[in-house]
Amino acid sequence: MSLIAVIDFETTGLSPDQGDRATEVAIVLVEAGRVVDRFQSLMNAGQHIPYFIESLTGISNAMLATAPSARQVMRDASRFVAGAPMVAHNASFDKRFWQAELARAGEDAPQPFACTLLVSRRLYPQAPSHKLGVLVDYHHLPKAGRAHRAMADAEMAASLLGQIQHDLRSRHGVEHPDHAVLMALQRCAKPAVRALMAKYAGTVQDLDGHKIEPMCIAEVAG
């Protein structure tokens, strides 16, 4: 299975379009369900961290004062990821900061993003919530450290990705649940999920683990 880069940012706010900047980035490279490398750094974008953000993340202005520049960190992160496709939990957030910070650093951001939050909504509609921490508890996955620090969240998102890929293989018959499958699944309307599975497997299982033949799937979806 091909290499995937799982990323998480900590930031000063919700949107780079509103002037918010990244304060920390972490990337976990995953291949065949195994973590093969990690990248993490605080980053100084020259912007003050609001008190409530500091309370949430534990990242202080004093910590950023000695951190490398955002420009240098993002260039290093871009080289680390190279051409690997990317995954994040609530990927629209991380994708915006990835693209905005790389643009400021004079770098391109061509990588496609898959979202474990959107995929989880398709695969686990019965979960009590689709927040990362709740899904980690729901699947009995290991907690990697303090939430709202980039490496801890990236590690947990990588564990969730592994669970998703395992379930796609074992429960839905998808032999190669690669990044392209994740991208297709996150775009798929919920009523069409079973039909999408049929595209990637001769027979699949429903969300209760019962085998469904392709013809039956097409009839349900149609």
C-alpha cells in the first residue's frame, strides 16, 4: 500500500483567510498500516497567540519566540511530505493552513487531502460523535498524548486511518483501501456507500457485517 502523510496543525484561530497562522505542525508517514517516519515542529509566524488558544493547546508565546520561522518549517515539511497524498481529521481545516502557509513560503501544495472525519461518518454512522477523541475511544485506539498538540492528534488520526483501512478490508472486502478509495468514500452520499463498495470488491458486507452480493447492492442503491 502506498505512502500516506497524516497531518495536524495547531493554529492561532480557525481561518488563514482571517489572518490566523499556524503555530505547530506534525506529520506522520504511514505505509501498509505502519508508521515509518515523523515530522514535528513549532513554528514562529510572528503572530501573538490569544490566551484562550494558549490555554487550549499549551503552546505559549514564549515557546514560539525561540521556534524556527514558519517559512523554514513549512519548506522542511513540504520536502518531508514530497508527493505523498495527505490525510487529516477535519481535513478542510488542515488543508487550508497547509496551502496558505506553503504559499507564504513560496511553495506549491499539490497534495490531495482525504478526511477521516468524513470517511468515519460513512463507515460508522452509529458512533456517538465523529470528533477525533470520541472515535479513538469508540474504537479502543491508543491515545498518543495531550489533545490539541499536533503530534498527539496526528498520531491518533493515523491510528484511526489504520482502523478505517482494516475495516474496509475485513468488513467490506476492499482489497486495497488506498488514498483513492478514501477520497471516493468521503465524496459519496450515504445512501450510495454500499454501491461504492461494490466498485472495489466483488462482494461486500453491510454495516452490520452481513455479506451483500453486488446485484443486491445495485438494487438498494438504485
